[in-house]
Amino acid sequence: MFDLSGHAALVTGAGQNAGAGIARALAARGAAVAVNDLVAERAEAVAKEITAVGGTALAVPFDVTDRDAVREAVARARDGLGRSVDIMVHNAGIAADFGQGHFRTLEPSRWRAPIEINLFGAMNCVSAVVDDMCETGWGRIVQISSGAARTGSDQGLSLYGAGKSGVEGFMRHLSQELAPSGVTVNTLALGLQTNAAGAATEVFAQKIPTRRLGRPEDVGAAVVYLASPEASWLTGQILNLNGGSVTS
Ligand SMILES: NC(=O)c1ccc[n+]([C@@H]2O[C@H](COP(=O)([O-])OP(=O)(O)OC[C@H]3O[C@@H](n4cnc5c(N)ncnc54)[C@H](O)[C@@H]3O)[C@@H](O)[C@H]2O)c1
């Protein structure tokens, strides 16, 4: 079950935290993994870690908001891994100039980054891999989102929420277009992760029914299922992975 050997995955923003957990988990199930990050050293370190334990991985540093760079890297991944990408996980979602703060305090110059990385980043990555997936009749597209797409808060997340809500809408419609071609499209909406909470980690953890924050391995395990052959009848869904903090 959940055997991914013979498949090639691209994971964006996989140089640390959730993305690294996804890359490791897919590789552990046998997928050859193209490890992307904007920061080349991070991608290289994760790829090296995977190959050191017997997995297959290739670092492909690029900026998901640069369409040409994405296309070029996907071709490089195909050559390097020996097969075309048929599992694409768009995890990169937090830009360096993130624009967090209450909307009234944010200069218009900061509105763009969260939309670019989440929405245009997803479009760039999908467009670079989707034709090959449809031609072979098998593909898995997984988008990493957040509870902030559907739940309002006063934590300065309005632009982030806009980017994540936008990409969730994109995925919803994409799932309907691609289902007849054997390509599933699902979204994993994360609750707060261990790397996000800073000094207030314990306070946040106690508000979650499971009394802990999310870990990279939690995210990796859920993505393995969504990427697996066994999940062929699951598409167009948003799966909440949040320790029970929001139920629906
Ligand atoms: N951390 C949380 O609590 C949390 C909660 C809900 C959802 N999420 C979502 O989970 C995903 C991963 O979050 P994280 O906290 O692990 O992120 P992170 O910031 O720890 O890591 C993201 C990685 O993406 C890379 N990156 C940034 N911009 C990029 C770009 N333009 N192109 C390629 N790579 C780029 C960064 O260099 C970094 O290594 C994101 O989509 C985030 O929105 C996170």
C-alpha cells in the first residue's frame, strides 16, 4: 500500500519544515523527488539527506513565481530523475516579504507577494507538469493551504488568506477539469505547525484538541496518501490537517 516507486515528485519550498517533511516521506515510499526551494543550499541539503538514506532526490532550486524558471527546472528534473513529474506538491507559500499585518497598515507594495507565491506559483507549477500527467493518464496535484483560507482572524493574515483562498478555488475547478484524465487534485489545509508559533508555542498548542502543533512528518504522511495510487477516487477535496482545531 502507498507504494510510490516508479513515480517522480516535485515538492516546492521543500528546503525546510513542512516541505522537507513531504519530500522525505514521498522518497521513503519510493518516489524519486525533485526538491525545490528558493534557497539553493536548503534544497541541496534535503536532497542530500534523502540520498544518504538510499532514496532518489535531486535539488532543483527556483522561484515558483518565475514561470520560465519553473518550466526549465521541471525539464531538468525529468532528465535528472529519468521520468516526468507525475506528483506535484505546491508547498511554497510564505514569501520572504510576506506582508503580514493588519490590512490598514500594509503598503500596496506588499499586497502582491502572498498572492504571487500562493496563486501564480501554483499556476506556474501546475502548467509545467499537467500536460505530461494528462498524456500518461496518471497524476497527483497536491496544494498545501491553511485554515486561514476559510477562517478569519485578526492575526494580520488578510493577504495570506486571500492567496490561500484563491488557490483553493483554483484547485477546486482544476479537479473537475482533470479528473477524466486520471489526474487528482486535492488540497491539504494545515493548522499551526511547530515552526510557526515562536515563543507562544505552548499557548497555541493548548488550544488545539490534540494538544500539540503539526509536525513535518504529519504533513508528509498525509501527502503520501493523497499522492498514492490508492487515493485515485479522492479528488477536488480540502482535507483539514489541524489536530482537530477546526472541524467541518
Ligand atoms: N507553518 C505553519 O504554521 C503553517 C500553517 C498553515 C499552513 N502553512 C503552509 O504550509 C506551507 C509550508 O509552510 P512552512 O511553515 O513549512 O514554510 P517555511 O517558510 O518554513 O518554508 C517554506 C520554504 O519555501 C521557500 N520559498 C519561499 N519562497 C519561495 C519561492 N518563491 N519559490 C520557491 N521556494 C520558496 C523558503 O525558502 C522556505 O525554505 C506553506 O504553504 C504555508 O502557507 C504553514
